[in-house]
Amino acid sequence: MPRLMLWPILGLACLAHAQPDDPTYTAGKSLFLKAVPACAICHTLKDAESEGAVGPVLDEIKPSAERVAKALRNGLGSMPSYRAKFSDSQIEAIARYVSKASAGAP
């Protein structure tokens, strides 16, 4: 019987991980979807329900927050730098969101 009681707890833990209640995560997701230009235009990310056609599929590469922040600040490949577009805190919010949503390293 005690094992049966464990399943609902594990289920809630997984649900909590899938829906982070973190203001930085929420801000990052909003920027990913609504900034001009929005990251979602180019990048595919399941959590954001985006299907970009240019950039890499973020769910596949699972980038770390550090990697995303570096790409936003310096550009990468055909992606331009967004250093002048976003503040440092906005870059960090987007980076943390992408990393958590794709299950990359924090």
C-alpha cells in the first residue's frame, strides 16, 4: 500500500518540474514568444509550441543557459547578436527559459 501512495507524489513532482513557477522562467518564455523579433520565429521549442524553420530545434540540442546567453550576446552562425536589443536580465531570462524548457543544463 505505501508504494501506491508514492505514485501521486511522483506525478506531482514531475508536473511541478514541467510547469516552473519562476518569474524569470515566465519572463523568458514571454520574451521567447513575443519579443520583436521573437525567438519562436526561427526556433522550434515544444514548450513554447513554436515551429521555427531557420534555427536549430532547441529540444534536440538542449542548450545550456550559458550557451543560449552567449549566442544572444554574440550571435551564432546566421543568428545576429541581440546585445543591443535585450538587457542583460532579459538575455538571462531567455537563456534560463530555453535551457529549462529544453531540459538542457542550467
